[in-house]
Amino acid sequence: MMIVTMLVMGLAPATALATSHDVASTHAYIRANYAFTRATKAKVKAAQANIEAITHKLGQECPNVGAGSPQNEESQHLSYEVVVALWSASYTTDAGPIHTFANAVRRLRWSNPKLTHMAQRYATSLQALATLQTPNICSDVTAWKANGFKAVPATTIQLDRRVEGIEAKTIPPSLLTRYEQPADKAILATTTRLETQLEHIETVVGFNDWDQALEDLGLNQ
């Protein structure tokens, strides 16, 4: 009995320390994500202006360059490249808040390695999106047209595959609940609402921007 008691007593401080660390990391993550989401929401108009500048530029530089193109796997690669161009305009606008968020999250650790991995991947993915270079869509569509719409440039396929591997997903609130402090609950709820609003903007407004860009380029979806 004494041995068992000593073992339990010996483990207790380590368990308490781990729990305290989890709570501290969760608190820091929730605060950082809240600040990032608020900053992103505040920059929505600026991001939209940059996106519209990209679509306007495409319409001016190479209008209907893809006219007569087929609707197949090759066209899908170029359609996705247009998405990358719009993401580049949007996420580079948020580069400052993303950098701040990534710096805050980079040092966080949980006793559950899954949470640590999710937090680090989220920060890394956001940084990858914030450093996207705007692809030369006019040149790539022109090259595709020049070979009779048979094959898109290899660089287009490489870009698509690289960006498809980026998954900017926040930690689900349900995984943080057990580590929340009382003050964190309201902040997390507010952050979730903001994220839903931003997702709606990206889905609805973003689709319209993408559709307009494809129409200007003369590309089939």
C-alpha cells in the first residue's frame, strides 16, 4: 500500500503540471486566434479591393484568352490557378495578422500531441497562404491555347498540387473545452461566429469573384 501511495504522490505533481500547461496553451491559443480573426474581419474590404484589382487586371491584360477552351481536367487546373490568384490577393492582405498569430502559436504545446500538431499546422498553413505569389494566368492560358488546349503548363499542375496540400483549419472548439478557463468560453464563441462570417464571405463573395474572373478569361468552369 505504501508503495502505491508513493507512486501516486510521485505522479501527482507531473499530472498537475501537464494540466496547468494545457490550460495555459489553450488560453493563449484562444486569445491569439480571436485577435487574428478580428484583424482579418477588419481587413475584409481591403482584401476584397485587392481581389477586384486582380480580376480587373486579368480582364484588361488577356480578355477571353481562353475562348474556345474545352471543359475537362486540364481546364480545371487553370480554374484552380485562378482560385490561387484570388487567395494570394486575400491572404497577403492578412499577412501581418497571420505573422503575429503564427509567432504566438509556434511556442504552444499540449500534453495531447494531436492539439499541438493541429495548432502548428494551422499556423504554418496560414503562413503558406500569406506568401502565395500571384501566378501568371494570362501566360499559362496562352500557352495552353498555343498547344491546341491539350496540356496546361507543368508549373500550373505543380502549383495546384502544392496549394491543395495546404489545410488552414483551426482547432475545433470541442477539443478545447476541457482546458478552457471561464473567461475563454465567451471569447471562443465570439471567434467561432467571426470565423463563420468570414467563411460565408469567402464562399459566396469568393465564388462570385472566381466566376467573374473565369468569364473574363473565357474559361469554362
